Amino acid sequence: MNLSLITSMILTFTLFLSQVEYKQLIGSWQLVHFEGMEKIVKSPQYQNANALEKAGMDARINYRLENTVYQFVEGDILKFTDFENQVVVQKEAKIELMDGNMLVIHEEKGDRLAQIIEFSENRMVLQPISKAAASGRLIFERIKK
């Protein structure tokens, strides 16, 4: 068993012993890593691209990271940036934090689910849950005021 797996299991176990409370989420969180990026960088399209094409893909990845912010506010409201047709849009949704550290984001188009799999004062890792293929973990860091 490798060390990262053991560490991950310990963090998951610790998280389930201490449920996250909504008041701990309040504040702004910046996306700093998305596992989906790794799939893009390892893809044949990226690997076979020339330097200019790779630079364009890298710029789109960085643009998404820089423009993805979750802001949890009083009243169980999540203000967040999303992308529609390659354009950054601001959205607001009602949110629930359920047992098992499950976030339910109530949007117009339907509910989105994510499991909080790691949480500390300055770091939050979400695992989106959907019927689509596994999209990978989202790693956020708290934006300090």
C-alpha cells in the first residue's frame, strides 16, 4: 500500500468523524487544481500538438482556474462563476450541506452534487457526483481577505 493511499484514507476517515458545518464554508474559495486537467495534458490531442496549440490549451486551462471562484455566503447561498459557451457567467444558487459532507447545489437546470472529501480552514477538495463519467476532484484554496 503506498503512502498517498494511506494518507488519503486517514484524511477521509478524519473528515467523516468531523462533519463540516456550513459556517466553516463561508468565504471565497479559488479553484487551484482540477483533475480533469491531467486528462487533457495526457491526451493524444495535447501530446501531439505543436507549441502554439499547447500554449492555447494551457491558456484555456489557466483561464478556467483563474475564473472559478465559489463564494459561500450567509443564508445557504453559493455565488459562483461558471462557463457557458466559453464565457464566464456569475451564478447564484441555494445550497444544502447534508450528512456525509455532501453539498447539494440547487440550480435552475437541476441539482448538482459534490462530496467534500477533504476540508481544512484553507483547503477544500470536492468530488463531483454525476451520472456522467468521473470528472475528477476539484481542489480549492480559501481566498484570504
